[in-house]
Amino acid sequence: MNGSCRRSRAPTPPAWGPPSGKAFIPPRTSNCLCRPVVGSRAGWPDRSVYDDQPNAHKKFMEKLDACIRNHDKEIEKMCNFHHQGFVDAITELLKVRTDAEKLKVQVTDTNRRLQDAGKEVLVQTDNIIRCRIQQRNITTVVEKLQLCLPVLEMYSKLKEQMSAKRYYSALKTMEQLENVYFPRVSQYRFCQLMIENLPKLREDIKEISMSDLKDFLESIRKHSDKIGETAMKQAQQQKTFSVALSKQNNVKFGKKMYINGRIPEERNEIELKHAFEEEDENEEEVLTVQDLVDFSPVYRCLHIYSVLGDEETFENYYRKQRKKQARLVLQPQSNMHETVDGYRRYFTQIVGFFVVEDHILHVTQGLVTRAYTDELWNMALSKIIAVLRAHSSYCTDPDLVLELKNLIVIFADTLQGYGFPVNRLFDLLFEIRDQYNETLLKKWAGVFRDIFEEDNYSPIPVVNEEEYKIVISKFPFQDPDLEKQSFPKKFPMSQSVPRIYTQVKEFIYASLKFSESLHRSSTEIDDMLRKSTNLLLTRTLNSCLLNLIRKPHIGLTELVQIIINTTHLEQACKYLEDFITNITNISQETVHTTRLYGLSTFKDARHAAEGEIYTKLNQKIDEFVQLADYDWTMSEPDGRASGYLMDLINFLRSIFQVFTHLPGKVAQTACMSACQHLSTSLMQMLLDSELKQISMGAVQQFNLDVIQCELFASSEPVPGFQGDTLQLAFIDLRQLLDLFMVWDWSTYLADYGQPASKYLRVNPNTALTLLEKVKDTNKKNNIFAQFRKNDRDKQKLIETVMKQLRSLVNGMSHHT
């Protein structure tokens, strides 16, 4: 046992088996070292071997060897006991070996024959098994295919929908695949591939639909003007029809209505029927916004994003892009104000933009809201008003401003029909109306200037009744005396009067054109017409008249005719008021009705013409006086008046004959002004500082000229003067010359300052100046006068008078 402890094993029973058929039970040995007997410690080494004693290990080994020897003895005993049984068993096995070999041969033969007989059965059995397996597999495959086939069909349908660009339907198909079909076949790899492909397809659909939306936005940007043009055209047709019906039922502006610059009679039933027929024709040709624009990309994109749960992204993108387009649409061209087409294109684009937005508002749910469109419109309206206010200020053509107004009205009516507030546009029209009036005033200023330039400033001649009626039809002139006269005869005014009257009416027509379609009452329109007409009369016509009067080439005859013309124009103002009343059907007796200021206008022009007559008449007198060539040293007068003065008097006579057509006071004032200016000019000629000496012969010659002036004044060149009123214009000269002619200085000095003085109008300074000039002449011409007593006395008298005159002059200066 090699000195090691081995567990004792039970003895192996003999091969032939235990006798009497009982199980072999090995004997129990009580001395086994490894298997102690229960309740006994026999055969086990004493525990003292584990105690710490001298030679304990040696003792343990001795006891262990003794135990091993005991076991070997017991084993030998057991083998001796079972040896006979083993031999018997071997003997029995040798006996049955022959039978076993026979049995083996028989079994082998039987097995061979059985195998040969079962080969066909095995083949058939294998076939049956194989068929059963195939049948089971086929059934399984059919079941799986039936489960997968709807999925494949739906996926194939999805592909077809994608190819046909039916993206919304494709998204719905995807939902069915994900919610219904894919869960059934989720274990298959192809299903996983399909599932992984769906997000990509969704992104493709989003990109494609967004691309379609971009194309749509670009398309409506290009077609906005066409959409707006169609919408504005329809609104205008509707308005035209409504106005025609309204005018048929209730004539707004009275029996005579303004259309196309004239006042035709009221439309009859035939015209209304024609309007209905035109309306029916227009209805057949009406194009809606859907006819002009395909909105399907918007609907598709909206539905697609709604299905994808990303509707907010789509709404934000759409609104952002439309706001950008709105800014582009609202940006005008730099030369827009030059033609009406520029304004029309601007308006049609804006109308097209908001017509599309209104359509989107009503056919989609939430893509745009009323609050969004109102905000967008308010932003656009502020920009539109600023643009129109800026560009309209460059318009100088009233026809262009009028067309702009009509476009704004149609623009406002169109958008108002779509629910957008347009009150601010009509407020802007009132600003443009003022500008329109200014352009009209400028245009009519040119018209008036042309009329004045082309006028011949002579009464209008007529040679027959036809010409007479033509003038009467253009200007409301009434004069019974002129009607009784035989042909040929003349109207007192010139050709410019009926032309101006006609142009004032044309101005009223033009002003009325702008007032139409502004949704204003007849009273407001009447007030507009009267105010604009007043501006024409008080500012434009008055300015043209004043400029005409001040022109250098306008002579006295022309000025006289201008005064006559303004008188008749003033009288015609009441007919202009009646003309406006007939248009607006607003009585002049109505409270707050504005009156025309023609009276003050033409009165100011007449006053200016009268003043210009006085000025030009005085200038003409000065021209004649400058022709005077007196010999101030002559000893004796010529015995007749100077030639320049006679020419002047003849000129004045001819001029004052022309003045007979003027109002009496004007002619009298002109005549008095001319005489006073002539008197003043003659007085200045005598008192000229450059004139140092005057002889008494020159004084006598000058006196002859003054006498001619007095004779002219006494001849009553202009009727209406009382007594010698006109002669008083020369009273200063007359008294001064009388004083020198009779040399009555004693009377002058004695009566100076007395109300009844014979020389009351002679100023001491004037007398002193003239006396000094006469004195110097006497000294020069009479060198030896100092040697004659009479001459010495005369010189002393002159010196004495001069001293007294100087004292009077000094006294006057001290008093002053």
C-alpha cells in the first residue's frame, strides 16, 4: 500500500454469482483503519499518536503497518472463500457458448431476411416522410407568404404612389404599413429594410413637397400681376354695373350728370339693358384665382407636413417666404412715376399677392390666419402710402395724377371686396387731390398764358347771326343794346374772355373727375369744386393777369381792353356758380356753401391794370417831356406853344378817346393823374438844379405851354369832371407863372399865409429857386444895368424879395 492509507473496498462477487441466488454480502472487518466499526475504536491507532510525545511518529507508523497486515489477511481469506464459485461460473459460461453462437447465427439470418423484406417499406416510408415534410414546409411557406404578401403589395403600392407623385397618399400608406402590416412580419429581414427605408422616403417627400412649394411661390410671384389685373378688372366691371344701375334708379348729380368731360342727358332704359348684356358677357369670361394659379402644391405640402406632424415648420416657412415676397412686391421701380403703366403694374402685383393670401386663408385651416393677413396688410398699406406719397409728388401731369387716382380707387375697391380695410387709401387720395389741383393750376396757368399771348386785345367782331350765336354759346353775354344793333357789330370784350370762361369750365370738369368715386357726398364734392375753382380764380388767373399787365409790351390800349375783359369775367362768375350747382345739385342758398371769389379776383386785376395805365401814361408823358428843347436864355417867346407839348396833348386826346369804354371813374382818374403828372413834370423842369438861369422870355414861352395844358384840361377830354376840377391840376404852375409874369411880389408877400391869397399854391422855396435863376439871367444879360437907375432899383427889389423869401423859408423850416 506504499505506506499510504487506502480506503478498504468491498470484495467483488464471483463471476458466476453468489450461491443460492442471494446477493453477496462481504464480511465486515472490525480492524479496518479507514472504516471503523460503529461504537468501537478497535483497529484505529491510538489518539496519543497526535500528542506531542517522544517517538510519536515512529509509534504511529508501527501501528499503521500492523493494521495493513491485518487487512491483507482478511482479503486473502475472502478470495479463498469465493474461488470455488468463480470456477463454477466459468464452467457454466463454457456450456452456453455453443448455444449462444447458434442463436447469434439465427438472429443474424433473421435480421438479414427482415432487412431485405423492409427495404421497399423503408423506401416508401422515407418518401412518405419526405412528402410530409415538404407538405408541412409548403403549408408553412404559404402561411408566411399570405402574411407577407399584403405587406409587399402595400410597399409596391407605396412605390407606385411615389413614382406618381401622390405623396400624401404615400404617407397614408406608410402609416398603414407601420401600424398594421409591419408588426405582422417584423421578424423578417426584408421588413427591417423596409422599416429603415421609410424615414428616408418621408424626408424625400418633405424635400420634394418643399421644392414644389418653392416652385409654387416663384410661380405666383411671376403671376401676381396677372392675378391682380384680373381681380381689378372684375372689381371695375362690377362697380361700373352698380353705378349704371344706381344712376338709372336715382340720378345722383341731378338731371345733368358729368361723364367723360361733358354733361350728357340721363341714360335711358336701352343703355341700362346694354349694361346688363355687357355684364352677362363679362360673367361668362370671369376668371377666378384658381383658374390662373394651381394651388395643389400648397394643399399637398400642407397635408404632407400635417401628416408628418411638422405643420408648424411649414406654416413658419410659408409665412416667412410670403413676407419676403411682400417686401419685393412693395418695392417700386425708380421710374414708376413716369408712366401710368408703372403704377398699374405696382398695384396689380400687390392685389395679386393679397388675393392669393385671401384664397389661402379661406381654403386652408391655419396656414394663414386673419390676424396674420391683417398684420401683413397693415405693413403693406403703410409702405404703399409712403411709396405713393413719394412718387406722386414727382407727377406734374394732371392726366397722369388722375389716372393714378383711378388706379388707387380700383385698387382700394378690389381689396375692400376681399375684406381689407382701405380707409387710409381714401385719406391719401385727399392729399393727392390737393396735388392734382396744383398740377391743374399749373397746367391752366400755361393755358391762360397762351390765351393772353394769342389775344389781339380788341373787341370781338361778328358779321352775322351765326358768329354772334357762336360767341354767345361760349360766353354768357347779355346786352339788349348790342342785340338791337345791326350787323356787323362788336362785342366789348376780346377773344380771350370766352376762351377763359370755357377753360374755367374745363377746369371744373377736370376737378370733378378727381372727385368721382371717392365715396363722398354731393355737398363735399360741391365744396371741393368751389374751393378748387376759387384757387384757379384767385391764384392762377389772377397771377396770369398781373403778369400780363406788368409786361413791357402791353400798351395802354391793351390795358384798357384788359380792364373791360375783367369786368365781363367778373359778371360771368354767377354763371359759373350756377354751372357748379347744376353739376352737384347743391343749392347756393345751402348753409356753408362756398362762394366764388371772382369779384375780388377781377377787382384786384382791374386795380393793377388801372395802376399800370397810370404808370404807363405817366411814362409816356415823361417820354414827351424829355423831348422838350427850351432855350432858357431867349429874350422873346416864339408866340406859340412848343411842338413836343402839342404832340403830347394830341396823344392824350387820342388815348382818352379809347378810355371812353372804361368805367367813368377809371377814365377820370387816369386823366387827372396824367394832368397832375404833366404839371409836376413841368414844375420839375423849371426847378431843375442843373438849370442855372432862366430868362423872362423863356418864362413867357413856358407860360404859353402851360396855357395849352389848361386849354386841354378845360376841353373835358374825359367826360364827368365837374367845373374846372381838371384845370386845378395845373394851379401850382399857373400861380407861380402869374407871379413872375406880373411881378406881383408885394401882393404875394403881403397875402402869404392867408386863405384868400391870390398865390396860395406858390411855395416860398419854389418862388425863391425860380427867382434866383431869373436874377442870374438878368445880371448876365445886363452888364451895364448897374449904371441905370431903374435896373438898379429892380435889382434891389429882387434882392429884397429874395431876403423876404429866405426868411419865409427859414421860418417854415423852424416851424417844421
